[in-house]
Amino acid sequence: MLRKIELKGYKSIKDLTLELDKINILIGANGSGKSNFISFFKLLRWMMQTPGQFQYFVGKSGGANSLLFDGAEVTPQLTASLEFETEVGSNEYCMRLSHAASDTFIFVEEKYRFSRNTYDNKASWKELDAGHKESKLIDVAQGVDKTAQTILFLLQNCVVYQFHNTSETARIRQRWDIEDNRYLREDGANLASFLLRIRESNYKVYSRIVQTIRLIAPFFLDFVLEPVANSVILQWREQGTDLIFSSHQASDGTLRTMALVALLLQPEQDLPSVIILDEPELGLHPYAINIVAGLLQSISHKTQIIMATQSAMLIDCFEPEDIIIVERRDRQSRFWRQNSEQLKDWLQEYSLSELWDKNVIGGRPSK
């Protein structure tokens, strides 16, 4: 589990130290910094892909200057530290990036360590070179260093999912290679291939996915997943007709529902270590939101959840300790977790969403 993250100088996040739990629900006004926090994990995932594609991500994001708090003139460096807790100890990764020529980043510090629970003192850091443009952790992990391999795996398994793009040209609506089926892509592009693999390898799980989609969309009968020339497109049948419907006929909400349910109900051993979601409620019916919340709670014993939301209904499905308030003050994002004991009197009469609406817990627009 990702136990703690320290982040300095990234977008609206000037200086953050945040303890994380199994469920972490970020709420706050538009522009408060929720999506900036989520986007850091996208940066991390691109950085830790083999071979490293960090500079590609930086360029795609508008350059290093746009990723630094108030720009490189105010904040020339970005620092991040992540601590993962396992049964045997603590795995830590730390990096410090500096703005460089051509609006890029270079690593001025990169280090990692593993500290066993059985020892009182922390292990010494393993320092990597400075001056490189891509993470050296990838290179070290390709050798025999087990700590580097473990930390790289943990970092790569922090996966951001966002199924917002359901336009006519969205990848989720297109044909996809049936061999690209091991893990669901972050935008759901390979949903048909992913479902086909699950149907063939674990029909019990596949049936649960279908049955859950039927709860949300009663018209739905079953998927029709027929490979053609080594590719497959998302299709399905509906109740009361022999017609076959394709992804190009689906509503945005239906596609997002299918992708979310498939993600959350996939075989437990395939779940990423950390699932990160940015406003998964977009386009979903209130009943669907309740079902998704139940699925999130049910898998939280197996995987860690980090989620940003604007849904009052969604936060009512969780405990106060699951909620992290995000507010923008003095140009910087500030994060803090709720506490049931402090809200005890309020919660006797009001729900969490009502307290949010009344600005008792914060997270509302402010001057």
C-alpha cells in the first residue's frame, strides 16, 4: 500500500505531505488541485514505463515550466517521495527534478531504499546518478537488484483510470488487437479484448460483470465478442431483440459503466496495487453511482483506492476518515483528512454530503 507521499513544486501543489489509507476520496471545488494530484501519478507512470518515456510526457503536457508551481522562475525544482508499506517492510523512492534547457527536466537526485520491519533504524539510501533525463531506476531494476525491481513494480502499479473520452473517435469505440488483453488500458481502449480474455479464462468473473451491468442497464443482455482478423470490437445484445449493437451506438454513460464495472470486478489477482480514478461518476445515473461505490468498497481489502469526485451521493457511501478535503489557499492546494470524532455531533443530524454543502467540512469554493 502507498502509505505516504511528499510532493513539492508540482502544479498547484507547493508543499504536500499526505498520509494515505486503503480508501482516499478527494473532494473540493473546481480548480482546488484534485486533478493535479491525480495527474502526478500519470507523470509517474510514464516515467516508469520501459523504456522511460518521461520526457515524452513532459512535452505532451506543455513542457516542464507548465508542471512547476507558478513556473520555473518561482519554482525551479520538483521533488517527490513515495513510501510503500508491505508485510515485511517499507519501500521508498525519492526524486528531485530540475528545470533544464529546452523546457525539460533533468534528475538532480534519484534514490531508493528498503527498510525491514524487524530493524529499528531505516536502511541507507541507494543513490543513483544525477544529470539523466529518464529514470535510472528502470536500468537498475533490469539487473539483479531486488529492491529496485520491487519498487519499480510498485510504482508501475499505481494506475490512473479515466474513461471520460467517449467521443466518436475515442479508442474505446474502435477495434482493438485481441492480444492486448492482459490489463485494462487507462482509457478503456482494449475493453473488448479484456472482456474476451476474462470470458475465456474465468467465466465466473465474466458472469458477475454481465450481471452487474444488467443491474445498472436492465436492457443489456450479454456482450458479443467475435474476433475478426485478430481484432475485436465491443458489441452486445439487448433484451427482447436479436439485433447486435456496437460501441458506436452506445451512450457515453453506458460505455463508462461497462469500463468501470469490468475494471472493478476483474479477477482480484489482476487488480493494480493502487487504482486511481478521476471523477468516475461522470455521466452515471445515481443508482449506478451507488453500485460503483459498493464495488469500490468491496475491492478495497485487495487494492488501494485514490479517487477525486464532485459527487455528493458518492461521498455519502463512505466514512468520514475516507474523505480528504482539497482547498486552494494562497495559490497552493492544501489537503487534509476528515475525522469522525470531530464531526460526531454534526453526523447525528446531517450526512457527509450535507456537511459538504453547508461548508462545515470545507471543500467549497472560497475567495
